Amino acid sequence: MQFLESFKPELTVESPGRINLIGEHTDYNMGFVLPTAIEKKIIFEFKKNGTQNNCNVYSKTFDTGFELNLNALDKSAIEWENYILGVLNEISKRTDKLRGFDCTIVSNLPTGSGLSSSAALECGLAYGLNELFELGLSKMEMVKLSQIAEHTYAGTQCGIMDQFASVMSVEGHVLLLDCRSLEYKPIPINLHPYKLILLNTKVSHNLASSEYNTRKKECEEGVAVLKKDFSEVNSLRDVSIEMLESVKERISETVFNRCSYIIAENKRVHNLAEALTENNLELVGQILYEAHDGISRLYKVSCPESDFLVDFSKWNSNVLGARQTGGGFGGCTLNIVHENGVDDFIKTATEAYKEKFNICLEAFEVKPSAGTTCYVN
Ligand code: ADP
Ligand code: MG
């Protein structure tokens, strides 16, 4: 693209990916989650280009870019462009201060691996344009408009967690977030002498987006039946296991399983936050294994590759716990591993995984990190 030849950026934004320690699929059920940003991130560079409406966006990661007009923000046939267009469309509804800009994007955050590169892309763009054109949007407005962009342009009915974690995280902490009130509490996380190790399965089954929306519908189906008996119920957040049992005859086994997973998972979020506070790392690990079991058997958003790696970790005494993290059907498993056993764990898991699936996994440590940062060049 021509603008790249003489591009002198004014502003840099670092927009991180995230892991979620626990609380998977609870966000759109108005429950609790425990995510944090990680050091892997998307870096944006921005410059106003002096035009009224013409914008250029180039992804160095994908080695491709596109030109767009702020007055014509229709959906694109090209997937990644929709994250950009969706955010611009939402910003345009809220302010008329947006003008032409040029932007490059580069990333060390794996895409489609459950680390929420999509939220990092949306929120980083919103954050940068907010600074560049002094739009006056609050962080929460940027979080929410990015979520809406993912619904409308990317077609995933995601909850608020990914965008919230990418923008709001605090270094050295996980965020205990109530997805209904949006109140949150940073909880210090100190796992020493253990480390958070991600194993990227390198598979992202295409099911992710469609099955995600199906899970959301199944939960809503359960809520609709529960609401007939318990008028106070607006989401699975308001439901106890006893209430669910009382309507068991009137819902399918599938819907029962989905709902019971969400109810248990919400409890696990609180239990894990407490275990962290008490520095009970054995319990943290045990809760992760329980959560994966629910993800795999009841909510059915795992896959053979993730299940294999979680099961494999159980044979290693240096691993306290593991589970698939992110929306599901692949992506990364999150493992709590003793620092003395990290190399051995990665080596043996890599070999076993290669032998079983003929795929080279990617392993790396993650550290709880700060949310979006921005600086003027
Ligand atoms: P996840 O959010 O788990 O990484 P998604 O499927 O939700 O997976 O989002 C990944 C999509 O986000 C990519 O397929 C691409 O469209 C977009 N994306 C992520 N990072 C970049 C990047 N650096 N450049 C362009 N598009 C990106
Ligand atoms: Mg995503």
C-alpha cells in the first residue's frame, strides 16, 4: 500500500491478548470470570492522513491491507476486515469526530488460539482512534462497542470478557469480573514456584463460532423454562442446581448439561479466586481439572486435541492442573507447572502430541499483564 512508503506514525497502541483462568462461557450467562491480559499482543501504529474519510489499514501479520471510506462501512467478504469495519461503524454511531487515518498492525499473538486476538484487534483500534481524534470515549465504552462490533460484523455472539480483559487488566493480577454489573476486583496472583504454561494445540476447529452461538441459545432455552417457575430468573446467573433439578423433566438432557455446567463453573470462579488469595495452589490446580471435565463432558466445547493434552498433564507430578482456555474446540491449554519441571513437561507433551496427532504444538509461558497501553511517538 502506498502510505507505507512514507509512514511516520504519531501514536502506538499495544493491545494484549488474554487468558481466562476460570469461568468459561459464563460471561454471556451474566456470571463471573477470572481473566487477565498477557504479554502477547497486537501493536498498532496510527497517523491522521489529513483526509475527511479515507483510511488505510495494513496488517503486517497477514501482509495485506485495505482502503476504506468512513461513509461506506459495509461488511466485507474478508474476515479480518470486518473487525476493523465493525469498530469504525460503532464509533461512527457515537461521534462525528472520526477522520481519515492510516494504520499498521503487527502481532505476536497467535490468532484463532483462544487468546482473543479478535478482541485485541477491536479494542486496540478503538483505543488508538479515541486518542488520535480525542473522541472522549471511556474505556468501558470502548470495551462495549468492540463487543458489539464482534456481534454485528464478525457474527460471534460473545460476552464481555475478552474485550474487558484486554483493556482493563492490571499487571500481576487476574480480574474477578461480574459480567452482569461489570463490577470487578483485581486479585493478586502469585503462583511461585509454579508457572502458567500454555500449550497451543494448533487446531482451531471451524465449529467455534457456530457452536458458540448454539451454546448461547441452549442456555437461553434453559432460562426460558426456568423463568416459568421462577420469575426472578433472567439468566443462568440466577439459577441454583436445585432449581435446575426441579425442571429437569421439562428440558432436554443437552440443555440440562449445559446449564449445570454454567452453574458449577460460576461457583468455581469464586472458589478459585479464594484459593488464590489463600495461596492454596493445589486447590487451584484441582479446580482447573474439574473445569476442564465440565467443558469436555457437559458443555462439549473441547476437542480430542485439548482433551489429550489435559489428560497427558495428569501423569506429570510437576503439573498441578490444566484446562482448555478460551471459547473452545482447540486453541490453548493452560497448565500450572512447577518451575523445575517446565522444560521436561514441554518436551514430553510436545513428543506425545506429535506422535498422536502429527502436529507440532507451540508452548510458552504467560504472565498476568496490564491492559491496553498507548503512547505518543
Ligand atoms: P481468537 O480471538 O481466539 O484469536 P477469533 O477467530 O475470534 O480467534 O479471531 C481471530 C481473527 O482475528 C483472525 O482470523 C483475523 O480475522 C483477526 N485478527 C487477529 N489478529 C490479526 C492481525 N494481527 N491482523 C489481522 N487480523 C487479525
Ligand atoms: Mg475471538
